[in-house]
Amino acid sequence: MIRVCTEYLLPGMILAKKVPGVDGGILLESGTLLGDEQIGLLKKIGLSAAYVRLPVNMNFEAEVVRQAERHVRNFFIYVDPDHEALKSLFSIAVKRTAAAVASGWEMPCESALRAKNVEHLSDEFIKDVGNAAQIVRHEVGLASFPDIYFKIREVLDNPKSSARDIADVVNTDVGFSAKLLKLVNSPFFGFTATVDSVSRAVSLVGAQEISTLALGISTINYFKNIPPELMDMRTFWRHSLRCAVFAKLIAAKLKLPSERHFTAGLLHDVGRLIIFKNMAYASVEALLLARSDMVPLVEAENTVLDYNHADVGGVLLAEWGFPKALKDLIRHHHAPDVAASRKEAAIIQLADIMANVAEISSGGFYALPGMTQEDWNLLELDAHFLSKLMDMHDAHFEEITAVLL
């Protein structure tokens, strides 16, 4: 028996469970052989999915792959079908989705993907907030960023400071220092010996790198009080952590500063939280547009707001005094061609795309944003490397999530 979305049903399939009628009776009995008439009837009554048995001439594995391909195609309709990397990612997504379905995962049907409402979001709208800078000014006026990062920066800016001085600042926040040590000791960071103190972490990882990681951890804490009716924060940060893991892995492959890219991946969508907090109604409109038309959420934001979360995130990080290079990566991760370092911004863009691909087989809802062939070529990665990259992500993602969330 297999659950099949109604739009994927084929003549010859056999109902494995009865379909109730609207009057409390039975519309179709278990064991009914489905033909075009019966499938049309199920679509007419709005049934999203049916449990069926496959006829002897229909291979289970092949049918699962067919459904996975149909499902995954919804997420790739916005991107260039001839793009070298995205063709590889399509195959990866199909394989992951087929494996999930074969293991019992109930794949969302198109009716759910193209939902016309987002009931968990509240209907609020600050009408006098009209652009990214105004939203940020409103947010910054309400609260300031946790000061541990700025304390670290103050020590870093003093040429006489030592690793011990930085450790003393970090150790003033017990929760923060514990997370930092757990992160550095995770297999993902790859140190062979246990790092048992913050000063040792600073010596091994580097003062600037520890400072950058402090940004990411502090920012998670800053947004911890967003009401659940506005945003499922665990889902949000899981996506952000996926992007962070991919970004660090790609940067390490290209021999670029991996901690900075980890933090950029972690914070790449922070502007989305500011929009949710200050323009909830407009956020709902953007979500509706993205899900009903299956366009990338960033494009829906541009349509509804005339700006997007990357614009807001860039302005916010500038207000908070984040390093220019980090701010630039986040502001331009959807447009690497205008970034100060196009190659590094392309890393965050690819990491974001791969995070979305990873989520297709676990309930993702939004179409992938595109990536130009020029940006892909700039990274000089082999498309076959993407499968290895996905495997490395799978090996480390849950461990990093357990540390930071």
C-alpha cells in the first residue's frame, strides 16, 4: 500500500482504503480499480491523496521515483532547467524524496504546496514603515543587539589584547560560552583533541573567527522571543543552520574563511525576521504569493514590498556594526553580481539553494531561487561534488542543531 497524491493517480491503481462520501456514506469501496472516471471523481470532490495498491505490472520503486520527480519539479520551475548545478541538484532532490516516501514519509500534495492561506500568522501591519531602512530604524529603536559581541570587538580592537582577554569576556556569559565550546568540540569542526576552555578555542580557531561565531550565537538569542503565531522559529533556524553548514563546507573546499561563511549562512535570512516582526500582514501576502504561484519567497517579497529580506538584513547588520565583509555577503546572497566579493556571496547563494533542496524531502514549501551559470562557474566546483556535499551536510546537521537550538 502506498499513499498517492490525487493528481499523481494512474488508471490501473487499486484503492487500498475506502473513500467516504460527503453524506456519510461510501463514495468508493476499498478494492476499486481506478480508471479515468474514478480519478476524475476523486479530483472533483477535492480529495488530496488516496491509499492504493499497485497492479502487478507497476513497479513500486519506479512509481515512487515517478511521484518524487513530479513533486520535486514543483520546486525547480523557477530555475534554468539547463543549469549544470541545478540539474544535479534536481537528481539529488528526487533521490532523497523517493527514499523518504519509500520509508513512509507522506509527501505534501500540490493542493498543500499551493496553499491559499497561512493561518498561523497574525494580521498586523505597520503602515508608516515603507522601506527597508525605516523597518530597521523601527527595530533598532526598540532594542539593541546583545552586547557580548561588541565587548569582544572592543578587546579585538586593542592591539595589546590576548586570547585570555577575549576568553574573559566570553566567559561572562555562561550560556554563550557553553554553546561556543560545544560548537568548537563538535565533529563538524574537526579538532582531534577536546577543546576544554574558551582561551584554548581562541588559540585554535582564531580571535577573528571566534568573534564571527559569537555573532551567530548572539543573534539566535536576540530573536528567541518572536511569537510562534508569527514564525515557527525552530523551522526558521533549522533552515538557517542548514545554510550555515553548507556554506562552511563549500568555503573550506575553496580554502576561504569557513567560520565567516558559517555565520553568514546562519544569518542570511535574518531580515525576514525583522519583516515578520514589523510588517506581519505584508509578510502573509508574500507567503501566500510564493506558495500559490510557486515562486521563490525572495521574489514574492520584491513583488509585495518592493524590497526583500536580504535588503533588510544588510541594513540591520550595518546598524549593529557588523563587519563590512559579513554584511555584504548577507545583503547580496541573492545577487552576488553586485557584492564586493562575488565569489563569496555566490557561496552563500549556493548554500541557501542546497538548504532548500535538503528540505524538499522533509516538507519544504517554497520554490528554489535561481543561480546564474556565471556565479556557478565562479565557484569552480564539479557538479558531482554536490552529492558529496549533501552527504557531508547530512552527517553533521543534526549535531550542529543540537548544539545551537
